Amino acid sequence: MKKFLILVAVAVLMLTNLSIARTKLVALPERAETVIRLDNPLYTLVEEERVLALQKGTNQVDFSWTGVSIDPDSIRIKILSHPDEVNLISVSYPPGENACIWQMYSPSPYEEKIRISYLLKNIDRLITYKAIADKDETKINLQSFLILRNFSGEDFQLAKILLDYGETYEKSVSHEETRQMLLVTKSSVPIEKKFTFDARKLPWDPEKVIGNVGIPVTYEIKNEKKHGLGEFALWSGKVRIFQDDGKGATIFLGEDNLNFTPVDEKCSLYVGDSRDIVVTQRKIKDIKINVRKNDSNAVILYDTDEIIKVEIENFKDMPSTLTLIEEIPGEWDIEETSHAYEKEDANTLKFNITLAPKAKETVTFHYHRRNVR
């Protein structure tokens, strides 16, 4: 497998005839340091430092590569040792070659440290999580892992691997190698266990369904400093969720995908369906009012007067919070509700109902729909 090849052609200004003479190409020393930055989920930025043996006068540095996918427009060079004396004169890209050529002027012979950066394809990363809830399901221990997969065609020896958060790792990563690294561990992160009945998706009357109707259960996590997080955004990734059984072992609850969660925002992890809460919803009133007809006595427009009744029963021995999502299409006005609600959008209401242990709760809301066709 061919690696990066960086060659230096030293051209010295001959005092006798003021012409530039090129010497033979010589290989550049090995990388002094390599950094692989994974801050951007779409691109991988590689930074490498090397030492050039520059002669006095104009030097030509050839940077070429084969078997790897570098974006040529992304290649940059930075002079580190003598930035005020050594100057980059020009950059050229030979046609039909995977290469670029730097013309550099040095006032004296120098061992010059430089940094070369470029975007490299075929290095990808995955973020995964492991979450262990306590027995009471009020807190979790959260671990974040970085999985790095190198299919770039290049071997990296002791590269520093950086994400925008977590530890910095110095690892060797060979071509076609996959590595998993622990990024962050957070203990006792508060969670809120929520039950959600979405009337748009779930059966209204569980008695008419064969088998029990499960209510989706989620753990809600707030990415805030007061909750033990909030130092950085949580990248999207698969989460495996467990629960402490109180006997020194854990129960596997399931898997979910954590969506990208900025600082001070919240995310929800689905952990399964519960049959400890039963929701029965019925429409107890639905009549047409303000009926409008055309000249042929056909109904063309009307309003409706509707009432929804939702009976909720909590069979658990502890308090629970149920989120009740309701949809009212078209134009509408609420006449009366038994509980406060939030309006998520023009057609969606959300009730947050706190249920006492072994208790029942009834939610009713009365509304008019306008201009129904």
C-alpha cells in the first residue's frame, strides 16, 4: 500500500548567473505529530507536523499522495519555526497528478517545522452510548463511546484523536482497523420517566383490542449543567439502556437512537411499552351546528360541537406522569377543559397529567370546529 509521499526539491539561487538550479528530490522525515479531528460529522480533518531541511534561497516542496482520498482544495501548510522569515511564495497543482507543489523562500538554512492540514475521506466515526438506570428509575449512569473506522488507505502511528468533547486519545490506527474508545462517563444524571398516549396512533378503547395496549415509556434527559451534563452537545448515536435490578445485576430494557441534543435542550429515550397505565378515550358528543346549504339544499359547510372524555387508570405503586397528545384538525376553539394544556402546533394539544399511585384521572375537553366541509 502506498503512503503519503512528501518530497523536497531544493533550488538554490546561484550567485554566478542568478539562475535557479534544482537538486535531486530527497524524502522528508517521518511525521513528528499527527492529529485526527472528528469535530465535523461529515469530514475528517488531519493535521500533521514535519521538519523540512530548508536551504538558503528558494525551496520546492512536493506533496503527493496515492491510494488515499484527499480533497486537494483543502490542503494547507503553516510555517511554525520561523513564520516571520520563511515565506510561502506560490502553490501549484500539476495536471493529472495527486500532488501540490509549494515554493518556499528561506533567508538562511533552517530545520523548519511545518504543519500540513487536509480533509481526508473514508474515516468515519460512530457515537454510541450505554445508559444504566437505577432501580427507582430516577437517575442514570451514562457512558459515551467513540468508534473510529479507518478505510482511508493510510496508517496513522500514534495519532492524537480529537472530538469536540471528551478525552484526547493518542492511538495508532491502521488502514481497515476499527477502534472503540470511551469518551465520557457521567454518573447520577437525573431522568424523568414519562408515559405518552398519542391519540393519533394508539387505540382509543383497549377493551376492543385483542391483548393489552401498551403505553410507550421514555426517559427524558436534560442536557444541562445542573443535571450533570451541559458541557457540550450530545451527538446522535445508538443507546443501549439497562436498569439496576437492585440485586447487583442489570436488566436490558432496549435500544434507541439519541438525537443530536444541544446544550440546554432535552432528549427522550424510548425504553418500551407499559401496561401499568390504561387509557380509554371516547368521543361523547359530536353534533353538527351552524349548518350551511346551497341553493340545492345540499350541506356545504357546518361547524361541530364535540366533547372528548379520557379515563386514565394508574395501576403502579408510585406516582407517574402521562403525556396525552390530542389532534383537532382544521379551525377550532376550545370551549372548556378539565386540565391545562400546551398547544404544540395549530392542530395538536398536549396535556401533562400527574397520576397518583393506584389512582384514576379523567380528562375532558370540549371544543367547536369551524367551517367543516
